[in-house]
Amino acid sequence: MGEYMKDGAFYTGSYPNLLAEAGLSEQEINRRIEEAFHTMFFDEQEKFYFEMGQDKGYMMDTGNFDARTEGMSYGMMMAVQMDRKDIFDKLWLFSKTYMYQSSGKYEGYFAWSVATDGKKNAEGPAPDGEEYYALALFFASHRWGEGEAPFDYEAQARNILKHCIHQHELTEEGNPMWEPENHYIKFVPESPFSDPSYHLPHFYELFAEWAEEEDREFFKEAAKESRRYLLLACHPQTGMAPEYAEFDGTPKRLFHDGQFYSDAYRVAMNIGLEKAWFNKEEALGEIIDRLQAFFSENTKLGEYDNYLIDGTSLGQPALHPVAIIATNAAGSLAAKGKYRMDWVRNFLNTPLRKGERRYYDNCLYFFSLLMLAGRYRIY
């Protein structure tokens, strides 16, 4: 592993602000964050947050007309970052009421997709939802304090993580979300392979501080192994990560031929936040330098295809071009290459996406905006 630098925000309390470096005033940064949040949560035309009755709310995947643990947990992370306990609690109550599994082999997990009336579309979970739920709940506990169940945030977070690691010991036929042997997060609990965009070493560092005592060592190892896995999985020339990958890092074909496909865009954003919070692996920044160079030198801004990770175009337009711009920009937090600030400016000149595919792009856009402004905070 690379040199261990204790200069991340976890140690210093200081968050890099690349938007200020690009020339934006604090007032302008505040305005952009508030406007983006308002659009996603309250704008009648463009929002994808909806309320159900007095006490519940959900984030709708506007391309698929469902609510997913991905979006629900993203919404909770956005709400805790924006100090909106009202929204956070509504999303969490919806999740606990309609998505939480209280029995069977998935007990303690959340069904990854439900209809907007709460009816389950699937029983199985998606691990990226669980890891975001857990960290958002810890942050809520530290920011707002504890309430009555299910708003006893810390206990809820610890319970999620306990199931994620020990499901095979807790339920009949249960599978853990992390592979016990190699400490890698899996694509789904049953799968003997991974999704590189689920690897969030900076989250695991915090789980190693706050999970149940007996699970802390596991998460320390998971953080270390996830950094190693990202270096294995990302292409040595293009920096692209595959959407799904074997435990040795080689791309895995699953639902389509695309390798650098929608999930994979998040890897750049994750590496940017890892750098800002912990900065424990310098070599991860080189992945971003390669990725930014590939897109700067081989594509027109916003005109992207689905690719193999060596950069071969599959001749199909990418579903989420705004997400690529946003996440490449968020990666600039870790980058040192010549395109680093170009991508920040590209992002600043890109508006939120409109229309039916806006949910995924705009979630990643908002996270990238917070990261680049130094406002994606550890609580």
C-alpha cells in the first residue's frame, strides 16, 4: 500500500474546497447547493422525493418508477448533510416500514426495490444501500442525538452492520454482505464476486470506529482490502472500473456487455471522498488522472458511450452522461493530473439533468457538489 498520510479531514477537520479554488465565492457555493437540493426534493417538475402521509417519504427512481435502497439511503445521507432531520426521518420510516426484512434468510436486511406504494418488487438486498444506511444513521446520531425506535439511530446502524458481517451465523441459509475470507463487499449476499463501486474504504474506516466492538477489526481490514481491490480492478491505462468484477479484479459480464457502465461511474467519486476524508492511498489518485485523461482526450463533453474498461466504445450512448461529468469532477479531489481543474469547471458548467433519467445523475451530481465544496462532512 502507498504511504500513509494523516492529512485527511478525519484527522485535521479541514475539507478541501475545489469550488473556491475554481473561483466561486462562498455565497455562490451556498446558492448552488441550496438550489440543487431544492430542485431534487421540492421542485414540482424536477423533484424525485415524494411524501407519503404525514410521516414517510421516498426517493423515486424516475427511470424505473420504484424506490430503491440505493436512493433511499442516498436521500438520508443528503438529508443529514443538509441538516434536514424531518426528511431523514421520513425516508428512514418508509425504509423500515416497507423495505426492512424482519424474518427469513434476509432478516435484518432491506429489500432493494419496492413500488412507490411500498409493495416489495424483490426480497433480496443490495449491499450499497446497507452501507449508506449505516453511515447516514451514525451521522444522524452524532448530529441530532437519539430518539425512540426506530429513531435510535446508532443502535439501528450497528444492527445493520452486524447482519452484513454475521448473516450466515444469525439466520438459516443467510449470507453475509462482506466475504469473510477476503473482506470484500459482494454484489449481492449470494454472489462470489463484487461491484467495485460498492467499495467505500472511507466508510469502513468510520465503521471501524463505531460498529459493535467485535466487528471493528473486520472493518479496519475491509478498508485496507477495498483500497487494494480498487487498484486491482481499475484499468491501468484508462482508469476505468468495471461495473461488476471477480474477486481478482477482472471484469464480470452480468446483464449487458458494457463494463464501464452506470454503477462504475461512482468509483471516481468514491476515490475523491476517500482522499478528502482519509487519504490513505496515494495511488488511487493516479486512477483518476488516467480516467480524466481518457475522457478529456477521447470524447466530447457530455457525449459518452458504454465502454469496455480498455476504452473500446460499444457504440451505445451512455445512459447517464451527467453522472460521468459529476463523478469525474469529484475525482479531482484525489487527482494531480493536468485535467484536474478542467473537470471541476466542466461540472460547474453542467446543470442538473432533467427528464425521466434524472434520478441517478442528479444523486451523483449532488454528492459531487457537496464533495467539491468541502461540505460532505464526517459527523
